[in-house]
Amino acid sequence: MAKVSAVNRNNRRAAMAQRDHEKRTALKNTIKNRSLSMEERFEATLKLAKLPRNGSQTRVRLRCKLTGRPRGNYRKFELCRIALRDLASTGQIPGMVKSSW
């Protein structure tokens, strides 16, 4: 099990990223728009810089939903390799069987 504080911190980051998503994309589109003046684009850059850094989607770490493990995760299942193997071995994931040859 991962530290509860690390999992909670990541959950807060995910909530902030979801909350600030529309605002950040609007500012980024303003910055990339070449038809606007340099002053408007620069103001949008400053506004984006003032937003909290943890509101960015890249700050969110993919963690296992069962254990909170930060490494070796499968995005499709949102589980780490260890938890996935345990669930597959007990037959709790439909259609997944242990290979043997």
C-alpha cells in the first residue's frame, strides 16, 4: 500500500485539474492564436502562470485504484501489475486467464 498522504495529494491534484481544465484550455488557445495582438497573448500567459500548478493535468500521477502504487500501472484497468495478476489469478477479471504453454 502506498502512503495515504500521497494518494490523497494525487486525488486533490486530479480534482484541481478537472476543475481548471476549461480555464486552462481557453488561456492556451488565446496564447496560440496568432491573430491576436502580442499584448493580449502576453496577458493570457501571465494569467496562465498565476493559476495553481497542481491544476495542470500533467501533475496527476496514474496510481493503482486498489493499492495506490504509482508504478507499473495498466491504463485500461487502472490497476498495477501486481493487483491485476492477483485478480486475474482468482478469476475476478472476466475473460482474463493465466497463460500456460
